[in-house]
Amino acid sequence: MSKFNIKKTADSVTKGLSTAGEFAVDKAKCAVKETKSAVNASQRALVNALDQDGNGEIDSVDIILMALKVPGVKIKRDEFLKKEFYKNHPQEIIDEAIATNPSQAGILQDEIDKIADEVIKFERNAVSGISVALGMPGGAAMAATIPADIAQYYGYMLRAAQKLLYLYGFPELDTSEEAVMLDSETINCLTICLGVMYGVANANNAIKAMAKALASGVEKKLMRAALTKGTVYPIVKSVAKWFSVNMTKEVFAGFFKKAIPVVGGVIGGGITYATFKPCCYRLKDALSDTMLANPQHESTEEEDIIFNSIRSEIIDTDFAESN
């Protein structure tokens, strides 16, 4: 073969490789672009699915509204207390616990604490398989499964929260569909509970101050003002804002983890199991040391500031109504 032909052949091969390389790069760029578009579409679908109140954000209100739609999440206070105490106490004690609260009925805190531990254990075991079961599909299919995953996870968390509230002396929350849609008191009380569970600033003091107000004879209906427009309301908004920032970040982080079939589900299940217990125990620890549940409770300065503000608001309300 002549030198000319060899050079010509070499040039052809080089040109062919260059063209093939450019083609491969272009294909890769197109694939990345298509993947990004699919992910963005899935993210938009996910936000729309999670945004229950239509305000364009994912916050604690959306979580609660979704969770309360899950069958079995709403707990009837009287039925729950009867079920937990009937083995060890006569009917009159149970009736007193329902009419007032377990501590006031003379039920020892050690017993209440043991029941609370069993509640947390039961709900934790129930929730641990959710992410495994729902985390299997990959890619855009997660836009459909993540809302169900989140709703069920927080559904079990709210089941635990309601039970703990009732064991440690709080009155029943109205979780009927009509009340939840129209009355923000229930949403705001559960928001405070979620804030305590996740260690959001001042939520712990808020729930202790609410317990102190109830233990001091403040009627439940008068607590509504503090929760919906008074002293506790800014704390509710602070918790909701915390969830808005963190839930958005966590949901999208979870989206990419769970886009890996099978492995994502197993990881999700492990995380669910590991995080649920500490959250519930934060709430248990807060509720077990309030004036409603513990006669020896000593208020903190922060708790007293919130309590005194609640009391002042109630006095002002009573004065305005009497005139």
C-alpha cells in the first residue's frame, strides 16, 4: 500500500472516531437533558401531590391533612383509655380517667409510662415496613408512591401523638373531617406535637404551657384562641415554617435515594424504623413532665412566660365578653 493510501486510511479512521465520539457525547447530553426533564416533572408532580392546602408549600399542615386521611389514624380518646386501663382498674376509675385525666383519677405515672412505651413500640413496629413496601418502583413512579409513604409514616406518628396526649391528660382532639377542614385548633395542636417530636425551638415550652393552662382550669374552648391567634400561634407558624424548609429538602433527597429500586426501599425502611422512636420519645418525655401529668412538675422560665401570656389573653377575652 502506498504512503498516500495509508495516510488517507488513517485520516478516515481518525475522522470516523471523532464523529463517533461527538455522536456519543451528543447522545449523552440528550440523555442527561431528558433525565433532568423527567426528574423535574416528577418533582412538580410530587409537590402538587403533597400540597394539600394549595398554598404552594409543603409544610406541617399538608402532612397532617394527608395523615388524617389514612384509615385508622384518628383515635377516640374514651375508647383508647378504656382499652388501656380496663385490665387493672375498676370501671369507676376508668370513668374518672375519661372525665378528667388518668393522673387525676389516681393512676400511677409508672403505669402510664409503661403504657406509653408500649404505644411507641406498637406504632414503631407498624410503621417500619412502609418504606420497604412503597419504595420499590423507580424513577417517575416515585411521584405516586412518596405521598402514600409520607402519609402513612406521619399517620402512625400522629396515632402515637394522640395516644400520648390522652395518656398524659390532654382533652380529645376533634379529628372529624369537617372539624379538621374548618377548625385550625386541631391542626395547630398536632403541629406543636410534631414540633416537639422533631426538636423544633420552643415547641416543647409551648406544649408544657398549654398543659399548665389546662391543669389550672382553663377550658378547652378558651385554649382555641391561644392556638389559633394568640400566644401559641407564632410558635405554630414557626414549626410549620421549619417543616416547609426541611420537608422539601428531605422529600427530594428521598426521591433520588428511592429512585434506586429495592435498595432504596430497604434503606427507607431502616431509616423509618430508626427515626420514629426518638421522635415519639421526645413527645413522651415532654408530656410526662407537665402539670397535667406530674404533680411535682417545676415550670421553666420559658414555659411560664408562655403560660402567663395565655392567661392574660383569657382574662382579656373574659373581660371583653362580660362587657
